Amino acid sequence: MHSFFEWFQMASVDPNQPWLILGKGPSFAKLKDFDIGAYFTMSLNHVVREQPVTIAHMIDYDVVDDCGEAILKNARFLVLPWYPH
């Protein structure tokens, strides 16, 4: 297991490619208006169930319990705090 910063330095991440952070707020409905193939993507919490992403980010253990199958299917990487809630 690596810290996010260690992973970021080791990963093949093009520093010029933009990131798109996907949350479950009202802007998520606008996702279909974008070519997300041009972005690295990061989902927040339960959004990983809706969309394949580069990174799934979760703060709470319950999200891991709720989305375990989707994490395996849709996320290349999972980022958690050292001490999740």
C-alpha cells in the first residue's frame, strides 16, 4: 500500500491530462455532456457504482461496504484516508 503522493509519483500519470472529479451532486447529471475519455477521473464515495473511474475516493468504511463490488469492477485504484470514519 502506498500513500496517494507516492502512488502519484510512481504512476504513469500525464501531468498535462486534466482530472475530472465526480460527485453525486446535481452536476453529475451533466456528465453525459462531456467527453470524459479526455480526463483522468476520480469518484467521490458512492459514485463508483455509476461510472468506471481512474480512482475511487472514499472517506467512510460504510462506502466500502456498500460499493465493494463496484470498486472491484469500476475503479483502477482506491484511495482512503489512513484512518477512515
